[in-house]
Amino acid sequence: MKAQSAFSVKIDVNAAVADVRDQLSGCDPIVVLYFASPVYPPERIAAAMAAAFPAAQTFGCSTAGEIVTGRMLTHSVGAMAFGSEAITSAKVEVITDLDHPGYDAFASFERHFGVSMAEMDPSRYVGLILIDGLSRKEELVVDRIGDLTNVNFIGGSAGDDLRFAASHVFANGASHGGAAVLALLEPAVPFSFIKTQSFTPLPRTLTVTRANEPCREVLEFDHKPAAVAYAEALGVPLEEAGAHFLSNPLGILFEGEPFVRSPQRVDGGTMSFYCSVKEGMELSLLQSSDIIADTRRDLESAITEFGKPSVIINFNCILRTLELREKGLTEEYGRLFADVQTVGFSTYGEQFIGHLNQTATMLLLY
């Protein structure tokens, strides 16, 4: 058994976990990855999942929606059990000090795998990162990981169903707030990545001339109040600017591909974003395209290049999920993953070579 997914929509924690355990009863997992709606008390779901799979390392996070094979769900717990045919070895660590991330966790990885993080072969190892989605520490953690290793870490920011009150990460029976879970995996099979977003650049750029970087606020674009400059770039009245955030975010272009920076709100002339925007950045105005068509294209491209995957772990931005819900396309999106064992969740941000918005980042195992 490489991997098998399961889910439950039972609201009682013990009943939901028992349901998931029963669906995975034929498995002998070494790792169980799970994503749980905040309807489940975080301490209880973490403890129950660890107790249900005592021989496995268990980890996951709270969500703003769940994804399992062929389905997009809410108010559920979705899980994936990985056997030794999929993962040769794994180590899960928690970072509780997000201002100084990496040292203890990476030392533990080095002891477990017997090789320094700096020398690890990125074609042999891969990392997963789940982080408190309200911490505003994603960039710091991802940048620090990049300083310490060439191994790719891919993942998402934990959610709480748009309550914006508290999000949690889980590891081996415990729940943590203001923290990150890192899992370093040595897959037994080849793997690849997908980063997909549904935007095309428009011929208009805005340069950040004043920013409150720790708060992810842009005060000025091109020496004008940020919201005014954004509205002018779109050709809309200032009071309508917020209505265009989903369809017209901003992005950094790298080799023609946008790395999305999504606006969150306008406060006077200031624009707040869901990820870091630094002074001096030149951002392109983006126009939304077709999430279903673009995701299908990128999946088919990966299949053409590497073959059909046996497992997909999908970190899908909540803003993409909101657009899919608004357009009645959640079932169609779920069907894109109907014939591959899949687990994932709607995130408060995505990680892959940086912290992103309005993107899906995916790990594919073959």
C-alpha cells in the first residue's frame, strides 16, 4: 500500500476519528497526514488521531475547507495514510519560536537521517510545512529554511473557516498555536511539484514606495496612496477597489510567471495584503482566468512529463476556494482529483519557494 485517503463528516471528534480509522483499517501506515475543520476542538482531534494510529507519526492542521480524493468538503476531517511503499522514512518536528526557526528541528532531522541539511539531496528528500495562518511569520520561516537547506519544503498556512480567531498545527498528539510543523520525508518513489494559479499579467505595474512591512501594509504605490493608485490602475472609483481584489490581485513576475500577492482590505489609502510586500517591489496587476481549466492543464502537463501520480497533496488557497464556491464549481474542482489518492485543504497562504496567495501548491508522488 502506497497511500490511502479517508474522510469523515461526523461532527463528534471520537466518531469522526473512528470513522477515518475504520476506512484505513487495512493500512499499516508509518505517516498519517490529516486536515481538520475547526469544528473539532484542536487538542482533542490531535490527541484522538495520534491514539488511533499509535504506530504512525501523525501531523496536520486546522483548515478553511478540506480536500480529499474527488471532493471539496467543509466541516470534515480528511486524512492520508502513507505506507512504506510511499515513504521510506519520515521525521516530524514542531517549531514553537517562529522568530528563530529551524535550528532544533533541523538538528533533529540531521540526527534522524544521518546527513546534514546543507548536504541533503533535494531529489531524494522533500519537506512539508504547515504553519499558523494568523502568525504573519510565513516569509521569515520559509526564508530561514531556504538559508539552511536545498531541500524543497512545500505546504500551506492553517485556517479557521474565515473566523480569523485562531488556527492550529498538530503533531503527534499535540495541538500548537503560533507554531509550525515541519515534516522531512524520504519518499520511496519519485516526486514532483505543481504551482498553479489562474492569472495573467496586465500591462500595468505598481511600485511599492512606502510600506509597513511587518504588518503587510502598503501605504504608497508610485508615491500615491496605495488604494488610490490601485484604483487608478484598474480605472475604477476608489470605493469600488475592494470589489476587484479576487479578480485583480497583484504579483511579482518571475520568468513571466506571477507569484501572487493578494490584497486583503483598504483602510483609508492603505492596502493590507495576505503576504509580505516590501518597499521597492514592482508588482504587476493581474487578471483572473479559469481555475478549473488552468488546474487541469497543469495536472495534465505534470502527467505528460512524469506519468500519472499515485498521490497528490494539495494546498489550495482559500481565495481560490471562495471563487469556486461563488461560481458553483467546487464539485468540478474536486473531480479533477477523482482518480488519484488526494488529501489537502483550503489554506490561508501557500508555501513553495516563498509564501504565496491565490495559488495551489501540490506535492505529487508517483
